[in-house]
Amino acid sequence: MSKIISLSVRDFGVWLSEHGLDKGFVINLDDQIYLSSPQLSELSKEITSSSDYQNHEGIFFQYQKETESLFLAAIHRTVRGPGQGGTRFRQYPSFDNLMTDALRLSKGMTDKNSLAKINWGGGKSIIHSEHNPKTVSSEIREKILIGFGQFIASLNGAYICAEDMNISPEDLGVIHSVNRFTNCVPKAIGGSSNPSFFTARGVFAGLAAGLQFLDGKNDPQNIDLSGKHILVQGAGNVGFNVIKHIIDHGGRVSVFEPYQPAVERLIDTFENINIIQNADDIYDIEADAFSPNAIGAILDDVTIPRLKVKLIAGGANNQLKDPVKHAKMLQERNITYVPDFLINRMGIVNCCQEHYGYLPEAIEERLMEIHPEVVELLQLSQKENTSPQFKALEMATELSFVPHPILGHRGAKIFRYLMKNPESVWFTKNDEPAMV
């Protein structure tokens, strides 16, 4: 019998319909699993047996039949505060691929928000639609975004959404119209808009700190990359600005970017930049550093042995396909790895300021923390002869269990409320949700 999780997303929507469902949840409270319906028992076992499932507190999903779209929110840990992370609007080959992405990214947000010492936990949301996010009509797109916003609102503040792949500040403005738990909204309604500029500055600060560390230096006020060759994967909103900072500080860049308009922008903007034509070639080029700023899971059994760099520092989430195995492989090859969740945090740091009254100078202050934190991490890792990945995860995990200073572990209380309140859209007509 084939697994439910292996279905295509469209077929998963059909499966839900055949079982009289259009939504569901898998909640973990004190190591007890609760389901919105007993019919999700087998699916729950498949999800919780995944190596990427790290005792996630809540996984919520809803299928919008009208637009053939699935909404999903994975909330990893809410001890520090509500789960927070961006919304990805993309198409996945299967529900399994979608779930893997959501589980990994939400755990990564717990680590990122914890190391940044933000009073937020970790979460991630995904919109998968049979309509291509890049070509869908504005009318259908609005229906999808409104439906998604109402889905997030139904979580009662346990999760706060923000910008990510194929989601713009304008999209978030539409989502915000039906859901108050939204960040990175347009400036016209009190937001900070696209945070990619600040994300890129944080990534560059981490990259520069790593290069200085390898050169025996520690001077964030004097970044000189003359003579340094940096490989960059991806020239989107973050990657492009990382490239600009590298070149502005005297470095040389070789970049691979599959999207032709982005390539043309690079050629029009920079006089001396090497465009890599074949995606796979980037792993065989000798350079001082590699900065992945596109998709995750690109460092694996095949790519790591081919690398000819001394440092990896980029903004892409979850760069290591296996966070343990491949961190060890990099260490064995004497390649210094700066964890993504340490240096790509400035986007979320920027957006979290919206709740308190947005002040650009507050973002500048937080940016100044990245260089010394990277140097400190690399020094500690070197002293303990361990991968910076493991040391950063150790620090992040400890911080993730520090309760919100005012609200405590409110997320767990919200989940109990959603399960028991008859007015909740998640109410299952039983006194208690199904337990497994």
C-alpha cells in the first residue's frame, strides 16, 4: 500500500475530500500526539516518523478546492514566542517534498530566531497551487492569498507569516487584509516591505567575518576583499546584494543564476563579473569562498568532495542536505562552514521590528552583532575541534527553551484552545481531538 504522504499534492487534496475533510492538524503537546480527525492517524505516523520531524508542536493544513491549492503551516517550537517564518508560494512534486521542506525550514527558523534572541519561535508556511505562482492570473492569485490569510488567522496567533519565495510585500498586504498575524507588509500600511536588502547585508557581514578569521584578522570596520575570489550561487534579491557588497569591497565574483533577466541585470550592473553557464560547474571552481544564496540542500555526498574553497557562508536556508553528516564532511575537508541560520537572520530581525514601531537605526544596531558573533563561533568551534554547525545548533537549542519573558509558552495554550473551543474552525465535534 502506497503512503499517503507520497501522493501528489493534488491527489492529497482528493484523498482529503474522499475522507470528508478539507483541513487537519497534527499537534504534539508533552509528547502526546493529537489529531483533528481519527482518519489522519496513518498520515500522522508517516509525518512523525520522518527524520526531519523534530517534535514539531503543530502541523496545520487546508485544501482550497476552488483554486486547487494546499496551505500548510509547520510550527516547530513556540517556547520563546509564536512560531515565525516566511511563506513560500511554490509547486512541489509531492506532498512528501512539501512536508520535508516545511519541517526543515520551520526547525531552521527556531534556530535562527533563537540565535538572534528574538522573542519568537520557529515556523514556516507553504502555499502549493496547481496554478504556477509566476504566471497565475491576478484574480486567482488574490483568491489564493485571501484563502491562505484566513487559514493563518484560524491559528489564532500561534504562527506569524512573512515574505519568502514568490511572495511580495503586496501579496502580504492582501494576506494582511484578512489576517493580522503578518510581517513584511507594505510601508503604506505600517510595514517595512521587502527585507532582502538587510538579509544580504547580514550574509555579507558573516562572509567577511569568516574570511577575516581565516586570515587571522578581526576588524569589521576595515573589510578589504582585494584578491579574494567568491563563488555565488543565486542572484535574486539577496544574492544580487551580496554580490554588490563583495564587489564594492574589492572582491571578484563568479556567479551562477538560471533566471535570464537576473543575469542581464548582473551584466548591466557590474563591469567585471564572471557568469557561470552550467549550474554544476560551480562546485569545481577554485575560489576563496562559496556563498549559496538560492535553494537549500546543495551540500551533499556528491558536491562536497568537489569543492575547492576554504569557506562557505551564504543566505540559502538548510544548505546541508544532512545537517550532521555533511557538517562532518566539510570539517574533515578543512572547509569552514558558517551556519546559514546565524547570518541570514537580518530579514526576520528587520520584520520583527514592525510590531514595536519600525526604526531603521535599530536594524543597524543588530547588524553590527553578526561579525563578532561569527568570529566568536569560529573561535569556539576551533578550540573544541567541532563543526561550527554543531556549536551553533547547541547554542540555538539552549536559547529556544528560554520562555517568552512575559507570555511564557503561550503557543501550547493556543493549541489547547484551538482543540477544545467549539468556535474554532478546527473543532472536531468531539470533546477531545483524536489521540494517537
